[in-house]
Amino acid sequence: MLTKLQAMKERYALLGEQLSAPDALSDMSVWQKNSKEQAELRETVEKYDEYLQAEREMQDAFALAESETDAEMRKLFSDEAYAQKARLAELLGELKILLLPKDKNDERSCILEIRAGTGGEEAALFAGVLSRMYQNYCAAHRLRVETIELSETELGGIKEAVYGVTGVGAYKLLKYESGVHRVQRVPATETQGRIHTSAATVVVLPEAEEVEVEINDKDIRIDIFHSGGAGGQNVNKVASAVRITHFPTGIVVTCQDERSQLKNKERAFKVLRSRIYDFYNGQNAKEREENRRSMVGSGDRSERIRTYNFPQSRVTDHRIGLSQYNLEAFIAGDIDSMVEALAIADREAMLASQEN
């Protein structure tokens, strides 16, 4: 590990020389590439410098303690040496974390999809609760949420909602939310006070750039039709809704939220690119990680990940066995502590898999 860190330090220094060279700006694409690489290395290299400094101070303190004849001074130097030794162990742990493989999608914007599952109208109402929860969470983190597709029920529930979440790190904040969310509560329509269980599915996809996903005209079919709303009434008399079918993957995307056919088509292609990217990227990830068992689960949409128990005001994440008794604040968008716990569990699982 230390050999790898030393190589990163040398590479960081070389990039610094190249970026400060007189002709560094003659090729902007090379300058930007080098600048980005240096920025990615900076935190790790600075932490490694701290490690080397602590190592030097430990060795100096041990040497002084060995050569010192005064007992009091010898103890003072010895205490300093062992303090630096403990600091070295801490820094080594931090460096191990920094060297973990980075999720290349973490800094991207993302597509957030919410669908009502089992439970009829109550499931749709719960999907609406999740929709508001994520919109509040995104607003607290200054992420912009754009409605791409929205299908509501007559009682105000959501059959299906697709949002574009824009901002640096959007995918990193939301990626652990993919899966089946279950709710246990007494529905407003229940006359005898019985607790019902229903579910909604959440899918979070990293937003793909056009250059990353090539969509050939021969591989798709685009259908244009009239938009429809809750109860089946026409939202727009002009045929502006767009449905795109991608034959190689079987992925179908529909967008009808905008009155403009062009805007609906743009948004549909945006979602399609992300779903195709996830389709192929997910296949590669499974091949690479088939032997790794992450504590936070696969993130597969069929996997039950969390239960919202209203009578007990409890939220339980089944992947890490964590329960919190702050349901009201949680569904209002205060989910940071759960997201952080999931990130820590994932990191620990990755560290364990490297050590085995």
C-alpha cells in the first residue's frame, strides 16, 4: 500500500510541474485532464504527507528517548513517540479508505424513479409521501429536481413519477435509496383502524452523457400520442406525449409532463440514456463483484430495503439493521443520518472484502 501511495505522490508532483510549465495552456484539453487528475489525487497525497511527517516525528522521538540520560526527559520523548505511533495507525486507516475504489458515478446528476407497488391506492399515496420526502431532501442539499414524468391518482397518490435530479453529488446522496420501500400504517380510507402494509419501488440511476451511450435510430421506435391524466381525461389536445422503445434492451420510456413534444422527447431520451447506461454498467458490475457481498445489499429494485412503521414512528433499514424513531422528521426529508450510516456500512464492507 505504501508503495502505491509513494507512486501517487510522485505522479502528483509530476502533474504539478506540467501544470505550471510555461506552455501548459497551449493545449487546454491536456491541461484540463491533468488538472482533474491532480485534484483527484490531492486529498490522498496530502494525507500521505501527514503520515510521512508523523512517521519522521515518531522515529526522531524514539531516537531522542534512546539517547537521553535524564529519566524525566526520556519519558517525555517516549510518550511523544508512542503518541505519534498511535497517530500513524489512525492515518493508515484513513489512507485505506481513501484508496478504496471510487464510484465513478458519485458526482453525477441522477434520475429518480418512484412507482406504487402492492397495496392499491394506499401504495400510491405512500409513493406520494416518498416523492415529497426526496424533494425536501434534495432541496436541503441544493439539488434541482425536475419532473420528467408524473402519473397521479384521483386521490392525490402517485402511480409513477420520474424526476431528474441535477447537481454535483446527486447520485452519491441518493444511490442507496434504490429498492422496495414498505409502509405499515392505518390508511385514511380504513374505517376499522386496521394497519395495512403496502409498498413502493424506488430506482436511482446515474445520469448518462450522450457520448457515453450511443442510440442508433434503427434500434428505437418513437410513438407520439395524446397526454392523459388522472381519471383518463385529456391533459393536452395536441399529441405531445412521447414513448421511446429501445429494442436491444427492451427498455420503454414515456414522457408526457411537458406540453411541448420536443421537450418531452428530450426528457425521454435523457431517461433512456440513463437506463441503458445502468443496464450495461450493471451487467459489468455484477461480473466484477459477483463474489463481493456488500452489507448494503445489491440495490436491486426487487429487494425490500426499508420499512416505515407509522404506529411506532419507526423507520428500519433492513440492509444494516438500523432503526430510527423519528418517522415524522424522516418523511419530511431529514434522512441524512440514515444515508451516512449506509455509506459507512458500504465502506466497511469494501474494506473487509479487500482484506479477505
